[in-house]
Amino acid sequence: MAAVNDHPGELGADDPVKLIGIRESALSVDEVFAAVGDDAAGGVALFVGTVRNHDGGADVDALGYSCHPSAENEMRRIAEKVVAEYPVRALAAVHRVGDLRVGDLAVVVGVSCPHRGDAFEACRKLIDDIKHEVPIWKHQTFSDGTEEWVGAC
């Protein structure tokens, strides 16, 4: 029997970035899950970010996302960085822009890897780096009439 690491399925895929997008329409967990499907993956990790009804102790009434024209390219750059660090079989990331309501999906990312530990770590790195590095800004309006902009970078 061959050693586990000798099997090609233990390695990252040659072209694992399957879906990257900035969308003005509703996001789909099913679309991201389908995009990261891979027969060699033993672990699939998804992160779904939703709009919550509060932030910093204040009630949120409205929320909108906007982005720089380079945002999608920056997401792809981050995806490629994750792929270089982990044995990723497939990766997908989509982020919403425009006006959203409480409960709407704001971001969905997914990663599949041969093993669950790598899938969890790669997915966490992907969402954390997207939040910190991609030029996407959130505008929140609070129930007391105040508002704030929150930037990704």
C-alpha cells in the first residue's frame, strides 16, 4: 500500500480557485458548496457571514456594503495566497454589495481539502484576510439616528 502522502489526492489541486465574486444580488450557500465539491476532499469548511441586528451595543436599522473596483481582484489575490499555503482542492468566495437587511447573507466562503484540519484553517485564513484586506466598506445606520462606516482595510 502506498504511503498516504504519495496519493495525488493528498495534494492541492492544480486550479483550485473555482469561484470569486462581488455580487449585488442575494448570495447562495448551495452555489459555494457546489463550487468546492471535490472527490479527493475529506473536509469542506464553509463560513457564512450574515447581517445582524446590532453592533457595538446599538441596534442596526440599515446596512449597506460598497467596494472599490479592485475588490474582486484583491479577493482572488487572497485566494491564491491561501491556496499556496494549504493543500486546497477547491476554494470559493463571494461577497455582497448594496443595501442588505438583517438576516441577509453578506459573505460566503468555502474551502475543501483532503483533511478537515486544513479545511478549517484555510477557510478561517480566507475569511479573515478578506475582512482585513479587501476594500469593502460597510455603512451602518443605527436606530438612534447615528451612522458609521466600517472599512475592511
